[in-house]
Amino acid sequence: MAAFLFLYLLLLFSLTDGTYVSSYVTAPESLSHWATQCITSEDNQSVIDRCAMWEEQESVNPFQFFADWTGDCFEKYCTSVRVRSDCDDINCDAMMIPTRESSCTGNNCRQFRLGWRMGSTWNTHVPRLVKITGTSSTTKWILLPFLGFQADQSWIEDPQSNIIGTEHMEADLWIEDPGTITNVTIYLDTDGTYSELNSWTYRFTPFYVQIAAVDGDHVTTAGYLYQAQGPSHCTGHGPGQCNEVAPSMVETTWKYYDLAGPAVCGDRGLCPDRDDHDKYDYTVPSWRERKALVMTNAARNEALAFIERYGGYGDTPAIDRFQCSGFEETPYVAPYYFHLPATEGARIKARDLSQGICEGNSHVTCQETVDALGLPDTSYTARITAMASYVCVHPHVCPNTLLVNRPDVYIHGSGRLFVSGAGSAEGIGGALDLITSDGGHCGGVMNPEREMANVAYYPQATWTNADPLNSYVGGVFDYFNRGNSGLFFSLQPWNSRRFGSYMPFASGAHFVHTLEDGTLLLRFMVAYYDLDGSAPSTDVELVLDDTSYAMSLTLGLDWQGSYEYDMALSGSTQSCMSYYFRTSNSKGIFTLPQSGKRIYQTYGIGTCLSTFTDTTCPTSSSHSLSTACKASCGFAGLPCRNTVDADANPYTADSGDSGDSAKDEGGSSGLGAAVIFAIAVVAVLVVVLIVMLVVRFCVSPVTAGDAVVKKADVEMDAQQ
């Protein structure tokens, strides 16, 4: 009996240790998290709360979510995430999403964060599954805990969110390590082929699936053609538009916002002078480009003060030099986050300018460059998408290529990799020049609807590594519009509610600054921005050669501002110094570069000719703010949890839900918790045995029937 009781309680524990899906919109937090399985009352309530969101839409939604909608939604969701009862490896090959290590059946299990954005199926719940193929293994069909429906656009409260029901959703995933992911297939289960729920719909439109290993450095994005898929499109439409959806692109990229990395132009044949100028086109951004990034954000942080601080020392007031209208009272605009492949595209124009090889419109690419590189046309968007595009892998349909004269078709990316020229603009010049030249250029830099940009410079023929900080041409700026009313053009994915990411450092660099009296200083600047308007909990720091220095807020607000640190300029024999930026707030500890795998160097100072170098951030010794050398969270695979403890260990992720689960805030692993629980069960059994002995020897005699009742009562108490 004791053994049976032990096994029963242990099984009960394993069943109630569920995990949550997280969606990233501006709905109340309690409505953006729901259980992946319906097991406990807490699980059930999270699903009910999520379903209840649509009942309010009855009066405004043409699909009329009916009065008993919530109960029906709850039942269908809980059924949809369960595999069909007769499903096995032979006739079904499907499984519920394995969100715990104990659910992984492979020999080399690894924890991932699985994200997706799928079109809704109006007011009908239809199961969706994914199958992940890699160079080492292929999963079964995995039932997604998708819970979203058509919603009125009035639900959009923030430009970074999206229509609720088709927003980005994430859950933990424990599977055998697939190796390099090569294919991610989606299935719309309209006839109960895999799921216990048999529910039909006409069609849906999937957008992307995102997979990131919690302990890895990369994220894989699978994108899908923007077209309807489902039963109504199995015949009479293009090939491959039935229930099974093949990706149009699958790309694995660096998942961190480091503003330092290798360039892609060499692999694409888009930088013919790659070895010139001390191999300028091998990395991106260059030191000159990083300086332009941080100066542009300084202008957006507080334009008038920026002009006064960096616009020379003349007598003309900043307000008279500033060419934008509408910013006099609130000259604060959220900083840009910078797209590095797009920066390489802008370099094509900067190279044209440096060589003076064609005349005409300053924003078009020279025709001889277009012909030589295989660009589709001379537009600035063509050179951007040439770098920010990916090989089409769809088995049937590939759209028009973004790069000609190649064996492969190149198409737009999806999800975090999507970049579009729609709504974008271009300006040429430095940030100070642009905001003081005319209203059009000033508006381009300061437009609050734009949150992502690129900027490119290219060395002139007179450039030498003896004077590497001077002789550049460019300032080719491209600003991407995020759109509105749910129709998004280009959203930055690094500090975005839509993607569940968080990175408060938008840009950072060093440069030589000249004071009014002619004194030369080495200045370090970083742009800080918190989506919720929260100031850093600790100093914003420069960590230079392992020594930290508190930086000062000089432009903007404490939660959206530019921080600086000045030091005396070193001599001409100074070797490279390494540095990064660091701070903390209620969400965690944050650094730029974010990864801890790369670190900036003082390019152009003394004898230093390196913009960044690879480094190792020792996790075992970097468990507090004072020694942290990489961000604790906020990137693909590890979203942030709120914490007020700035010195909390930033690298302890539990082996279960690494997201925003309200259940697992303690951080203990499933196995460790199971051991603890087993010990507790043994203790309960010991108490039961003692009580039974007391009843047997110390209590007055009872009948046999009474004894059976008392024993049953004790056992029931133990089970409860």
C-alpha cells in the first residue's frame, strides 16, 4: 500500500508540473500567458482567462463570438493539445509539445525556446503542428499550444504589438539536439489526423517559426510564403498550398545584439574591394559607423541639447538651427536599433560616393555597380535587400529574386529577419548635418514611427591606417518605418514587445572629442532606452580593461538618454584597450555587446587597428553585477523575468520553463523538485505508519469494520 501511495503521489506531482506559453502584446500580463496542457486548476484558469478575451469582441467582430464562447474555447483548446488516443509511432508519429527535460525521449536532449506567429482561423480553434528537421535528427509532429483568434484592430494599444490572436507566441521545447536545422514544416490538422480535436476550417496563413537553443548562440528562423494554406486551397490553387506547409526560407543567424560581427558581403560577391583599406569589408559595423550610430541616437535622445553639445561653439541658438517642427517642447525620440546586413547594403552607395564613379541622384546606385554586383535595379532598397535576403528553399514557388545572376533565388526574410523598403527613407550626411539642414532630412532622422535604421561610411582613397579615424565618405542613412494599424513594414527585433526581447543599449562607441579650449579627450558614449520608462537601477558603466567606471547622463532622460565617460587621450604608443557597457534594472543585467562573446576595442587610439575581438565571458565567475560580462536575458531563447535583485545570478536558468511562467519562479529543475517531493512523501508515509501503530496499540478496541474505516480515512488524508 505504501509503495502504491508513493507512486501515485509522484505521478500526481509529475502531471501538475506544467509550463506556459507566452505571447507578447500589450494585453494584461495575466492574459498573455496560458498553460501548454490543461492539468491543474491553475492551468485551466489561465486558458479560461485567455479565451475570455474574445467574448468581449462580440459587438465589434463580424464573426460573432457567442455567449458561451469561453467554455467552448477552453474545452477545444484542452482537447487540441492532446494527441489522438490511437496515435502511435506507426500510424501517427505525433506528440504533445515536450516542455520538460523529462518529456524528451532522445539520447542528447537540449532545451530550446520555440516561437511562432500563425494566422488565426477566425473564431474556430484548429490544431497546428510543426516538425523540425536537422542534420542530426527529425522530431515527430509537435502539437503547438496555439490559442488565438481573429480580433478587432482596436485592441492594438502599442505600435510594437500586433493584432491579438496572431501575435508572437513562445513556449519551451525539449528535444533531441537536431544539429543544424534545415527544415521546419507546419501542418493544419483540420480532420483530427494527429490531434484529439477534430475541427475544420477553410484556410490560414502562417508567418514564421523561430527556434533558439537556450544554451546556444544562434537562432533559426523558418519563414513561409504570404499565402493562404488549407483545405480550400488543396486544388485549384498553386502547388503546395494544402494543409502541410513548407518553408520558403530557413536561416540560422547570431541571436545577440552585439553591434559587432562578420560581414556577409563576401559570401554574396557584393564587396569587390573587400581586401582594401585594411580589410574594411570583413566586419560590420566599422568604428566610423558605430560612432555615427551613437551620435544619431544622441540627437534623438535630446535634439536641442545635442546641437548645443556637438554643433560647434557659435552664437546661433540651437532652436534656430534645428530644422524639425513639433519637437520644441518634447525633443525626445526613442533611439534607433541598427540592422547590420542593411548597413552593408548602404555601404554599396558609400563606396560609390568615395570613388566618384557616377553622377546624378545621390540616392541611386551607380549603374555600373548594379551591373557588376547583380542588383535588380538602382534603388536604395535594392541594395539593402541584396544583403538582407535569404535563399529560397520552397519546393514549388520562389518569388522574384532580390539578387540576379546567382544560382539561387534570394527572397525576403521572415519574422525577426524581415526588412522592407516600404515606408522607408534615406538621407546622406552626419546626424548633426541632417537635423540642421532642412525639414525633410531632419524629419527623416527624428521620425518617431521609425525605430530601425542603418548607416554606412566608406574610406576614401586618401585613407591610411596611420590616421584611421579620418577620411571617410558617406553617412548613408536608411530609416525603416514600423507602420501602424497592424500593418508592419520593418520592426527591429532586439528590444521589442512583439518578439519578447529586451535590450536597453541601442548603440555605443568611443571617439576623440575636442573641447572648446582645444583639449582632446577620449570619450565613450552609450544610448540607453527602457520600453517601460524605467531608469537603470545601478550606474551605467564603462568597463575598460576589466575596470568599471560610472558614466554620466548628458543628453535626454535617465530612462532614455545618452551616457558618457571622458578620459585623457593616451599617447601614440597605446595598444588596444578592450571595453563594453553594463548596467542593470528590474529586468536583469545588460551589456553591450550583449553576448559576452565579443568585446569592443579602442580602434584608432594609439596603435590600435581592431574594432572588436572575440572574448570569453566565464559564466562560472560572472554571477553578479560587479563581474557580469554578458546580458542575463532579453535575447532569443531567454526572455527576461522581472527581478529587483540587481546582484541576482543572471546565468541560472531552470531546466524547465525559461520564459515568463508564473509557476516556476523558484527556478528548480523538474528532477530536483521530484527528489524533494519524494522525500516529503516518505516523511508522510512514516507519519502514517506511526499513526497506525498508535491506533493499533493505544486506542480502545474497535470492530473490524471500524478499523477498516479508520485506516481508509488515514490513507485518504495522506493522499490529499
